[in-house]
Amino acid sequence: MRVLIVDDNIDSAVTLGELLEFWGYEVIVVYDGYAALEAALIHQPKVAFIDIGLPGIDGYELARRLRQEPTLQGMLLIAATGYGEEEDRRKSKEAGFNYHFTKPLNLSMVQQLLQRT
């Protein structure tokens, strides 16, 4: 399964990517919203982990744009962010995210979710 990771914290993105590759997933890592749009259209990932506080376009806008792409309609969108207030969760749901996880990610939950996908 192909997974897109979008996070402007390079260390965090690379670490999550390496873990997912170890678990057997094909991983694409990018560091801003515009690169994520391009990568999603090219690689057609099944799942995307998206930070909210991104340069360029934020994670909310990225989710909205991904949801508008017909070829990406079935993609599972996961907010992986430091923003964990109720308002943040509401905004992520409205933007089209399926899940909202706060950092640091619970890796057991991530693994279980990916295995069900």
C-alpha cells in the first residue's frame, strides 16, 4: 500500500516514513502542501498523513483540495498534528480528514489503522 507523508518537520516526516517502510508500506515523503498535491496526483496513495501547520497551503486547505480530485476520492486522510483542541478536530473533519491524531503519534494505533485499510 502506498502512503503519503506531508510534514514540514523533516525529521518527523522521515522518521515516520522509515517506520512505515519497515512495516512494508511504500512511502512518499514531502514537506509542503503544494508538493503534496503534486505527489498525490502522480502516486495515487491510499493513505495520507498530513500535518496541519504547513508552509504554502495548510493541511486543512490541502485536505479540501485533495477531496476535490476525482482520482483521489477514496484516499484515507489522517491529520497528524500538534493541533489537538476540539476546534482543530472540528476543522479537520470539515476539511475532509477521516481521522485526527495528535503528535506524538500512537504508533500502535497507526499500525492498527493501516492494517484495517
